[in-house]
Amino acid sequence: MAESFRAFISGCEGARLTDNEKRFFRDARPCGLILFRRNCDSAEQIRALVGDFREAVGSDRPLVLIDQEGGRVQRLVPPNWRRYPSGRFFAQLYESNPAQAVEAARLGARMIARDLAALGISVNCAPVLDVPVAGAHDVIGGRAYGMTPEQVVALGAAVAEGYLEGGILPVIKHMPGHGRARTDSHHGLPVIEASRAELEQTDFPPFRALADMPLGMTAHILIPEIDPSLPASASPTIIGDVIRTAIGFDGLLMCDDIGMNALTGLVEDRARAVLGAGCDVVLHCSGKFAEMEAVTSVSPELEGDAARRFDAACKRFAEPQPFDEDRAMALLAEGLAESA
């Protein structure tokens, strides 16, 4: 009988699983676990945490995710891990030497992938493919790989390829594009006042170019011209007509964290909304046990297209390929110094 998992990715409270969490993961069987800085003390501790999660679920197949973009979004931090440069470093390098910037982005991703693989982490929630515009909130800001879709495609693709070569699955985010947001979706719902034609020209192209990636994440944004009432993560129109059709993404689609204040209502209602809209998987990050129970109560087993996409993502795992670490360190030297 094939293994079955529920259509949600869960956080956990601390550096070790509690007995309640172990029982919960055994019974709920989420398709993934996401780690934050509160879960990351040391390499030995993370390996034990990941091992306990997989033992509780009874399988090595569930994904283990982290946000390790570099710059200000980095869960593994010194002194145990290197601090990596942000997307802005590669964007600035691209202005003077595009080929070198692309190479640096790929090799930087290879170094991060090596860090993650050594801990049993299998997925990095990167690259950011959002294209910022003047006046937008800095929630994307220096995380972006440039101000044009062409540059974001070139560098974002290099990063995604670097992760895949290192045995780590990338997550393209935040579909269909968070770069215009004037509000941080952690705190409120951004309203994107742009026409569909403008979005087709600037926001959608990076996601379309990387639509063959195995995993993707939605943005909690409102686009009134496309759906005036529902945020993208909970909009059947945006997920069906834009993400699945116009962008052409057929990978496993997770929402951004349903605990963010861009969404409203009870956590179980948020979970129902994103699943009903067409997300394959709910992402719930807080590690609050009562919320974890509420999310699992409305999360079905992965089946149909969602199960197919999960299986397809798992098939993208590959043995890490060798890379030139000396070359990587030389290309990243300035960015690593800035990030120290």
C-alpha cells in the first residue's frame, strides 16, 4: 500500500520535539516540516530533530523545509553556519558582469545546499522571483535579484539549478508576484493596483520561466483587477487562471504561511480557503500546538493531482554533484564579508 500524507506542512515549537508533537506527527502524517531559527541550535541537534520527525511519521519521504535565502532571511546563522549574501549582492554584481553574477549565484546556492543536506533538510524556500518596483515595501527589497524580469530570471534560474545540483529542492516564490506590494503581508494584506497587462509584462515572467520547478509558494496579495475580493492564496481565479494556466506551473503549490496577518479568520478557515482555492498544501509555521491540530482537522490526505505533484517533486531529488568551492569562495568573497 502506498504511503499517504496529509496536505499540510507544519512547524514545531522548539529545538526538540515534545512527546505531544511526536504523537501528533505520528497520527497526522504531514507531508512536511518547516524549520525556523527557534528550531536550530546546532548541527547535531537539527539532525536529531529531523530524525525524530521522520521516525514519528514513519517515513523518509516527507519534506523538511527551511528559509535559507541569505541576507536577512536566514535561519542557520553564525557561529555554527556561514552568513550568506542577499539577492541584492548578486543583482549588483550582475550590473557589471552578468556571467560572473550568474556563476556566483549558482555556486552560492551549491554552498547553501551542502549545508542543508548535511542536516537532513531537503527543501530550501528560495529563490525569490519577485520583481520590485519603486515605492514598494522593503519586505522583498534586498532579497530580490534585480529590478527587471530578465535579470531575475537569469539569477533565479541559476540559484534554483544550484540547489537541484546540490540535492536540495528549490521553492519558487511568491506567485504570482509580491514585488509591487506596499504592505508587508506579515502584517496586512497588500493591494496590487496594477493592470493584468502590466503584471503579464513584469511580475509573471520569472515564474513562467521557472515553471518547471518542483515546488512553488503563493503570495498573500490582493489583485483587484483579477479577483477583487480574495487574496491570491485563497483565490480559485488567481490559482487556476494565473498560476496554473498563464504561468503554467504544475508543481506542488503551497501557500505562504497561513499565520500571516494578510489573511483573516480562524486558522482552520484559512486552511480550508487555500486548499479550496487550489493550493495543494497548507503551510503553517508557528508551531502552536492548538493551531497545528486545527489545521490537520481540515487537511485531507494528498490525493489526485496533489499526490501526483508531491511524487513528482520527490523524484527530482538527485545525488549532489561536485563543485569548485575555491571558485565559489572567490566569487562570493565580497558578499560574504558584507554579510559577516
